[in-house]
Amino acid sequence: MTDTGAAPDRETLLEIYRRTMLIHRTDERFRNLLTQGKLAIVYYPVRGQEVVSAAMMTALNQDDYLVTTYRGLHDQLAKGIPLNLLWAEFTGRATGTCKGKGGPMHITHPETGVMVTTGVVGSGLPIANGLALSSQNKGDGRVTVVCFGDGASNIGAFHEAMNMAQLWKLPVIFLCQNNKYGEHTAFAAHTDSESIVSRAAGYGMRGVQCDGNDPVSMYTAAKEAVDRARAGEGPTLIEAMTFRMLGHLFGADFSYVPKELTEAGIAGDPVPAFRERLIEMQVSEADLDAIVAKIEADIDAAVAYAFDSPFPETDELRIDVLAEEIAA
């Protein structure tokens, strides 16, 4: 089914735009620093998927939970992780969200609801069920969102988590960001069905497919799913159609993607399209430029904070590993 909920108002759209540009500019800054040789990390670009996360996270409360993947920079930023802590963790500094010991693969920040970033494909879905079950038992009203790609939809944990969530009517949203490729494998080469969302019916679950590059379509689907979950009406599978404009990781070969598909993805770039939509709504270019200027200044400060921060001490290797260390 397609989304049928209420569309976002002007202020909500502006907030989605702010988060979209925060993702866009942060991703661009990481790639620039890598290209200049000023940074040396494994980096997973999110170019093209900015609106999916920005709209989804705008529909949540700050204390709602998020479980994401190692390709989840856009999810983490949109959920509200402070820029300085995120940059410090990505660069392996002691001031990062996980003291520089997790890096891009393991960003965690409970204060903004970012509970888990997992490096194991598909493993976040049952973890999200656990968080949602906890909320259900405590009656705290929180909703959990778990983000994953189309490639993860063929993992056993996907099917097990979907079945359990629907059976127990858990307040969880399964957000499949279908960017048409599972790492280097085209969707049609790993899934012999027309969509991921069609699988929801097999569990009796509500499923919605939306245009993840359209802020109105994405937010509408997200908000309705969040409202249903918070009201105790159970989970939703959202399949947000989008496109990853760069390789699976920075510097990777991208020739496996057909030229016509890449051209179509670039033509459908959600970032300039979003700006044009706001201008058509009589939002001034000056106001939009001011949003971006503030973001750029914040990124400058975050980069400086990260690079000025120390690396973890060697003793940190033994800390946060066991609840109680037992001498050999």
C-alpha cells in the first residue's frame, strides 16, 4: 500500500530540510577531508539518501529509539547526535560517543535515542524488537525505528523479527532504505519479488512503500507509522525507495551500476529538488542559505573539536569490555 497520512506543514518541512542539509554537508565534508588526505578512515557515503533519514527522524521524539547500521551516518545525524561527539568518534578520538573505540561502525548515544549501530547486516532487527518490548512492558510510550538496506531483507533475522513484532504488536518500525543495491549486488539479483514491502502481508503486518527521496511522501509514511506504534496498534514495515549515488564505501568502484541507473539517480537528486520545492512555497533563498551557513559553521567547529581531541590511552583497551575484570 502507499502512504495516506497527513502531509507535513511548512515548519515541519523546514526542519526536515535542516536535517537533510546537515547530512548532506557532513557527508560532503568527510569525503573532502578523505580526498585531501587529511583523514584516513573507512567511510560509507550516504549521498542520495539524505531525505529518507531526515523525514523519518523528524517524525520521532528525541527519546524514541533508533537502531541503525554501519552505513547509518544519515540516521545518526538526523536523530540528533551532537556533531562534535560524532566527528570525534569517527576520527577515533577519546572525546567521541564511544571514547574513540567504536568508530563509524559502532556509534551509540542513548541521550538522543541512538542505542545501537551494528556492523552485522540484518542484526539490528531483533535488537530493535528487544527495545520495543521493553517500552511495551514499561509503558513508556517510546517507539523504536530500525534502519536497514534491501540486502538485509534476506537475512533470517528479518523474518524472525517481523513475525515476532507483529505477533506481540510491538511499537517498532522497520525502515528498509531500498537503494537498489546490497553492497555490490543489484536488487533483482538477490530478491525474486517486486518489492520488500510485499512481505509484510505474510506476517499480517501493515506495509507501506513510499518515495524516500520525497520529503512529503517519506514524512507522511513515517508519521503515520509512528502514531500507530505509539497508540499500541503494532509495527509497520516501510520500504523507502531511494538511490545511493556513490559506492558502498568511499573510493570503491561504482562501475557495477548501469550508467542509465546512475544518470536517473543523479537526475532525481533529492537535495536540490527539496530546495526548489521550498522556494515554490515562498521560503526565501536567503532563509535557506542561512540554514546551510549555520550548518557549515557547526561542522567547522566539530571538525576542529575532533582534530584537537586526543586519541584514547592504551589502557582503554581493557575498559568497557567486561562488567568486572578478573585478573588472569
